[in-house]
Amino acid sequence: MSEIFKDIPVIKYEGKDSKNPLAFKFYDPDKVVLGKKMSEHLPFAMAWWHNLCAAGTDMFGRDTADKAFGAEKGTMAHAKAKVDAGFEFMQKLGIKYFCFHDVDIVPEADDIKETNRRLDEITDYILTKMEGTDIKCLWGTANMFSNPRFMNGAGSTNSADVYCFAAAQIKKALELTVKLGGKGYVFWGGREGYETLLNTDVKLEQENIANLMRMAVEYGRKIGFTGDFYIEPKPKEPMKHQYDFDAATAIGFLKAHSLDKDFKMNIEANHATLAGHTFQHELRISAINGMLGSIDANQGDYLLGWDTDEFPFDVYEATLCMYEVIKAGGLTGGFNFDAKNRRPSNTYEDMFHAYILGMDTFALGLMKAAAIIEDGRIEEFIKNKYSSFNSEIGQKITSGTATLEELAAHAEAMGDVKDVMSGRQEYLEAVMNSIMFS
Ligand code: XLS
Ligand code: CA
Ligand code: CA
């Protein structure tokens, strides 16, 4: 099989002074950080849809990039060419995982039985490509938002027939995920939401979604899927209001429907900011609930109110992300670059520049997060800030054994509080900067 990215070499680490655009400046897979290799801290994944399918089309214009990879688009030959391109791409970058939707890997046929046959064929081919490499599937998912049948939702549709198609796609996507040894299975509720309550039964829709997830868990466990199911929260786009608004909402939903043992969060940076949160906030909320599973590593644009899915270049954000990940003890999933080149970055070389940028950004983030932890001032500050809870009355409060009467008596005995302690935000921000730029 011929090389697709002929002019691109295997990407190597050359160090921070390198000016070679096709080299890592910071991602050094074997470098040990906090006792673990960078490559183990950072299980990166390629997103099939953005990297191998999306070619720059936007609302105002058609493709700018060539993702035909030498084949006729919409054919199985093209599907295979994308597999070839994907594996060459991952091997040249040293990426060990990929993520996919069912419809990313084959052209959808008019009949689901034919689509499923194509999916069997292509996954056989993917398996042959995986052999002899250390490339694995991070997670699979079903695209239940592009086909017109899902215009009113998938799990949240008004049509029982459409609901069955959603079930059929999940069943197949789970089988494929297991076949490819996938570690996770994602539910991103693209059209699970509404535009207006004038035509929507929220209670029925949410219960139907929960039932679909329950059936997915039951079937997945039956066919040997031992990994995590993930919800990927997003507040809007394409719908005005999506049910999985943010991590707190999704976690509440999972707990209300007793799905929390099988599910974790897949947190996407751009979705966090769309929800009016920081990326770090979403990670922290997931982590303290024991549900930080995987990450869609991208970034949005503060001037644009939509999901721009840019490659992450903000080292400060990546540092705070890695700080959360390290403190949570790592991810069961990985870092999926759910990101696309800007429309005018339309060459094969740009595809590599984008991944080099993302991988270097997270490598820097990892090193800086380790530096924050080793420095210790921020952690120490937080510990001290809450030290009053080490007192006798404080311990009663945190252990949940205090009564309101007893606390009121304590307050009355004091008369007034002498010192609540400064939050020292500006000092801590200066500490951050001194670590970031040392
Ligand atoms: C869209 C989502 C989607 C999920 C997978 O905004 O990011 O790509 O990650 O369906
Ligand atoms: Ca995503
Ligand atoms: Ca997105």
C-alpha cells in the first residue's frame, strides 16, 4: 500500500529550541514526569470525523481540503483509504488511540442492514491494520444526529420507530467498539434537547433517553464490554437547549436514573465554555463525583459563541486541565483531539501541524501542572484556607454530626467572627504566573 502523506516524516521530539515545524518541541513520550512517562500521562487519540472526514465545508462554502485520499468519495474504497490514511497518520505521530462514529468509517446506505454489512467489512479491515501496531480504539459512538430521521432527537424523539433506529445503531456501535477493543462508549446528545416547550414533553423524553442508556448498558455488558460508558455534556448546538447541559446536570441525570455506576463524563473543553463554565470547572465537578472518565481536548474562541473545535494551544488552560487530571489520579479514557483545522489550513501538512500543536500544548500543560504540584504553594494555601475545619467544632460539621442548636450556641459564645482569612487570589495568580514562566 502506498504512502499517503509522502512528504511527512515520522514526527520526533527535537526539544524546545527546534524550529522544525514537523517535530515536537515539548512532547517527549519517554520523558518521566511525576514518576510516569509522558506517553502514559497523555494517551492521545485521533478523532476519525474531524481528521479523516471533515474537509472544511462550513455554512458558507464547500470543501477546501482533499480528504479523498486518492479514492472516490462515498465508496467503500474511500472508507478503506481513510483507514490507510488514519493509520499512517497515527503511526507518524506516535498516537495510540482513535475515536469514531459509525458513519465516520463507512458511507451510510439507504438500508440499515447494508450499512451494518459495510461496518463489518471496514472493522475487519481496521483490525488487520491494528495487528502488529500498538494502536487501539479509545471509544466508539453512534451518530444519531446527522440523518434526517433524527430531526426530533434519537432517545428523545417523538417517534417510536426512530427510537428503534437509535437502538439499532447503538447496538451495532457497541458491537464494533467491543470488536475493536474500545475502552469506552460515548453518548453525546446532539439532538437530545428541544427548541420550544410548546411541542415538547420533557419528562417522557428524558425517561426514554434513560431507558435507552439502560438498555445499552445491559447489552454492552452482555457482549463483553467492560469499559466505561460516557456522557459528553454540551449545553446547546445543534439544539437551543440540550439535556446534558453540563457535568453537574448530566451527573444528576445519571444518579436519578441509577446509571451512575456504569457511566462517567467525557469532558470537552469547548462544550465547557459554551455552558458558561471553565474547562477546569467541568473537570473538577466530574472528578469530585468520581466520574472524570475521558477528555475531548480542543478549545473554543472567546469571541465566538459556538463550538469552533480548535486545536488546543492555550497552555494555561491545558495546565489547569492536567492539574485536575493528575489530582484525580489520571483518566480511565484519554485525550481525544476532537478538533479540526481552520478552513484555510487545507494541506496534509496542516493536519500534522495541528496534532503537533495539540500534543505539545498538553505536554507543556503536564509539565507545568507537575511544577504546580511540586511547588506546593497553591495546595498548601487551600489546605490552610479550610484549616478551621480541623477544630473540634469544624470536625463535627464535616463529619455531619453537628446540630443547628450546637452551632448556634457556638456562634453566640463568640459574639462575632474575628477573621475569615483573605482569599489571596491575586497572590495565587502571581504564583501561577511565576510557575508558568519560570
Ligand atoms: C459535537 C461533539 C461530538 C462528540 C461525539 O459537538 O463534540 O463530536 O464528541 O459525538
Ligand atoms: Ca466532542
Ligand atoms: Ca464539539
